[in-house]
Amino acid sequence: MAATTARPTAAQRRRHIAVIPCRWGASRFAGKPMALLGDKPLLWHVHQRCLEAKRLDGAIVATDDERIEAACRELGIDCIRTGEHLTGTDRVAEVAERLPADGYINVQGDEPFISPTAIDEVSEALEYSPPGTFAVNAYTELADVGAVLDHNVVKVVVTARSEALMFSRQPIPYPKGDRPKYLRQLGLYGFTSQALQRFRQLQQGPLERAEGVEMLRFVEHGHDVHMVLVQDDGVAVDTPQDLVRAESYLNQCDAGLARQVGAFRAVPHRC
């Protein structure tokens, strides 16, 4: 069994835990989880957002890289060393086999400003999801034209029953008639352990391989992905250029907090 820096876990089953899958070799940004945002690695910021969520019983990083594992040890972050996997959800599935819980909230390691409230909303939706639902996935509305055209931003089309119809890096739907409302998929998912086991049993289909969007594995095999609308306007870090934007966003947050402290107002948890 792979080594782990996680604290010894009790036999008692947890309710919902956050799992942050992190790998070193991202094609667009190698070493991304360890990239500094302010004076802390990106993964630290994501972990902090998870700790601020109210419905979770813990947060743990899952990685196959010894450098990321060592950083977690230094930062006091629970970490499980996994094998190599095709996607972050495959990595979360391995964690589910080793760490019992009623639900697993997959928080991608490139969302340093992810809303803790959104994490809680996904957790709640997972707990009360309709029968037959294999996954819960958060999404937001997209107003920025640049983001709509950006292939790093995954778009989703949602049915009247709030189920995912299609995910794509292209702007979907195409505006031939009325101007459509574009929706952004967030890197924030909820699964039961049974759903994660099923995910690992399924083969990657042509859509998932073409788009590089792992939730298409469920969609292609006819399983429901329940979409949850949340409020989240943070900056996802897909590229080094995004990290520059995130640094600017963080500085704006810090400046705003300083003004609020000076005015003796309550300090919020995030920008």
C-alpha cells in the first residue's frame, strides 16, 4: 500500500470529506499545485477553502507525487499517496476505497478561491440527490465573453431536470437562434463511494477522450450527473497566466480586508 502522511484515521465512518486530487505533471502547467499564490502553494489555498466549509468532516490531498506529499507534511495538511490515474476522479475513487465516508467532495486543486458555501451546497445536494444520481456537479452562469471562448473553461448544457446534457470546452449551445445563456462547470463534484466504484469500472468514451472532461464518462454511459447552480466568481488557475490573475485577485482581497479591519467591520472568510 502506498505511504500516507495523513493522521491515523479512526474506524468511525465519516459523513462527507473533501478530497483534493493533485498531480505534478499537468500538461498546461507542470507543478501547478506547488505554484506560489501569495506566500503559500496553490493547494494550501484550496485546502483552506475546504476547511471553511461547514458540512465537511475533513479535507485531504490525494497525490501520486512525493514532492506534493512532502509539502503537505510541512504544511500540516492530511495527504494520501495514491497510484497514477487518468483523472482526478479516478484518484478520488482510490481514496474512497481506503477512507470510509458517506460522500466525497472532489475539489480540484486549481480553485484557490472556491466558495466554501458552494462546497456546502454540493455536499447538501449529494445527501438529498434523487435516486439514480451518480454525481453532483456545481456550475455558475458565465457573463464574460472571453471566458465563453476560452477552451480552458468547461461549458455545460443543463436539462430542465438539472441534469448535465453535455460538457464541452467549446461555447455550447451555438447561438443560431436566441442568444443562449452560457454555463460554466466548476471543478467541484460530489460522489458516493458506490458511484466512484462505478466510475472506475467504466471505460473512457470518445467524448471524454476528445474533450478531456471526466464527467462525460458518466454522461456517455447514461448515468445522471445532477447540476447545482452556485455563486462563485473566483479565479481558476489553469495556466501560468491565470496564476498572475489570481495573484492580482488575492491582492484585491487583502486590500479589501485591510479596509474593513480599519473600519472595525466584520472580516469575511474570503474575497
